[in-house]
Amino acid sequence: MTSPLAQGSTIGILGGGQLGRMLSMAAARLGLKTHIYEQSAQCPAADVAHRVTSAAYDDEAALRAFGRDVDVITYEFENIPTYALDILQDLAPIRPARNALAVSQDRLTEKQFLTDLGLRCAPYHAVGTFDDLLQAIDKVGLPAILKTTRMGYDGKGQMRIANIQDAQEAYDAMQGSMAVFEGFIDFSHEVSVIAARGADGAISAYDPGENLHKNGILHQTTVPARLSANQRTDAVLLAAKILNALEYVGVMGVELFVTPAGFIVNEIAPRVHNSGHWTQNGCATDQFEQHIRAVAGWPLGDGQRYADVVMENLIGNDMDKVPQLTSQPNTALHLYGKPEARAGRKMGHVNVMTTPKA
Ligand code: ATP
Ligand code: MG
């Protein structure tokens, strides 16, 4: 058991996007500082962090200086190069630990891990060559989705295959990367469980949210999700099983497909998750504070939901709606301070409390 970080301690965060920004704000509320490590010169987290290092993930001197400056290291994205982790691991504890990164950086490793735990994934087949793809079509069937095993996010690096004519185009789109062929799941809806495990092994899971995607990007999360009491318990137990198996410390997002035959795990994210943003206005302790508490060795906070919430992402020119949203009742606006509203870029989100007034 680690002793809790004292007031004024510094949490190092790899990645300075909106997640790093909101983690920094939560850390500040608890009297803790953050030091952001980010490749780009400007980033959303820089405005609110105590310190920022702008350097590449192969800059040994910068990594060492960062590692020496912080008391613990965490991250806002899972694709951290191994080289950086090899250097950092001797300088400060990394939480969640590297096993969680290893499992979630590669979709094949992830599926193997989940299957070994007794959880269900979409039927899948590894694809390295065009011949593998033909075998996968034969074995798993169509329709299907071909995904690069590494580096995919927001639906990038994915191609749907409806019929055999699509196969060549999908294969070419992978550009020689290792890929995983997944059978298309006919789900009724998608939900996610955001759960935390503390350094003491305690687990706290948020009420599952129901997720709606548009163009492969999360558009909306609604709590409560359309789930029975039994399903809700099953979803939380399933997430807890994953956290315990990894001896995980921090917040994790577990994406699930709901089918008549039960839950199918889509993927896990070893970090705070876009579908957990509703917790900022629906719980006493939101996912960002919960993650900071966990990695700082503090006890987990109260994650019980006290409001019904609909979270909507503001993507690209959704920013045009902001003037109107500023005066909307029961609405909390969260903007990331990104200067340019490019198409497909997550600029902010809005949490609308929909609980009927008593
Ligand atoms: P994100 O970063 O938003 O989590 P991602 O790029 O990691 O996205 P996935 O989560 O694998 O991609 O897939 C994105 C979405 O595509 C899913 O939420 C789901 O709507 C759809 N999808 C993915 N795999 C399948 C599948 N096997 N069957 C049906 N739909 C799928
Ligand atoms: Mg996903």
C-alpha cells in the first residue's frame, strides 16, 4: 500500500489534450500540481497545469527531467511509445501500470486478454496478409469491420466490409499494418462502464452510460442507460473483473455492446474516457478526480450518480451553438480552449441535467 501524496505533490501526465486538462483541474482542486508532457508546442492542458514540457517521446533528456520532477506518472492516452516508458519507469511509479498499456495498445492482445478472463468479444481473426483476410471472411463471415491493431481512435483506422468486393479496398486501407477482422455485432445499443480501482484495491464504478456515435465519433452519452437492474450489475461486475485482473490503479473505460445474448466487450481504455464526462455534473466525485485520487494513493471518492445527465460533444462547428448554450438552463458548458474549430475535432462538451425537478 502506497502512502497518499501530500499537498503540493506533482502528478506527471503524459499527453496534454482535453483529458489532461480536466485531470489537471481536478488535481488542483485537491491541492495537487500537474506537470504535462506533450509533443505539440500548444495544448489544452497547458493553460491549467503547473508545468509543461514540450518535447518528443524519444527525447531522453526531456523524459528524464520530467520523471525526476514528478511524484507519480499517469497518462491521458494509451499509445505511449515503449522507449519513453522504459526511461520513465525507473524515475517514478507509473499508474495505471504498464500491463494495462500493453493490453490496450494492441487490439489482438486486448481480445486475447478479455477472452482469457471469460468475457465475450466480437468473433475475430488476425489479418497480416490478403490471404489472412480471405480466411477471416471464411471463418468469421460478413458483414465485418477491419481495424488496425494499433493506434486507432475515434473510428480512425477502420473499414467496414459488407461484401467480398469490399475486401481489397479495406485491405489496402490498412497500408500494411497488422489488423484485426471483427464480425459485425448486431447490438441494440452501446453502453460503457467507467470504473476506478484505488491503490488499496477498492473499486468504485459509475452508473453505466448509453453511448451514441456519429461518423465513428462519440456524439452523446445518456445516464441512466437503458439497462435492467440485472444488466447494470452485470456490467459493473464485468468491469471490476478486468480491473482486478490487471491490479489496476486509476480510472478505466469499458465499452460494451448490448445484445439479446448478453454483453460483448468492444474495447477497454486505460484512462478517463469521453463517455465519463457526464460525471462532472452528475456525481460528487467525477471521473477526473477519481483518477487523480487513485494514482495519488488517496481513498476513492463518492461516485454515486445524483442526477440524470445527457452529455453531448461539441465537435468542429458545433462551436457555433456556444452563444446559445451559455444561457440554457440546467446546462454545464465545458470548453477545451482549442483555438481552431476544425472538422472532427473535439472542442468541448455540454452536460445537460435532465432530472425532473421535485
Ligand atoms: P473510440 O476512440 O471512439 O473508442 P475506436 O477508433 O477505438 O473508437 P471502436 O471503439 O473499436 O473504435 O469502434 C468505434 C465504433 O464503431 C463502436 O463504438 C461501434 O459503434 C462501432 N463498432 C466497432 N466495432 C464493431 C463491431 N464489431 N460490430 C459493430 N459495430 C462496431
Ligand atoms: Mg471505442
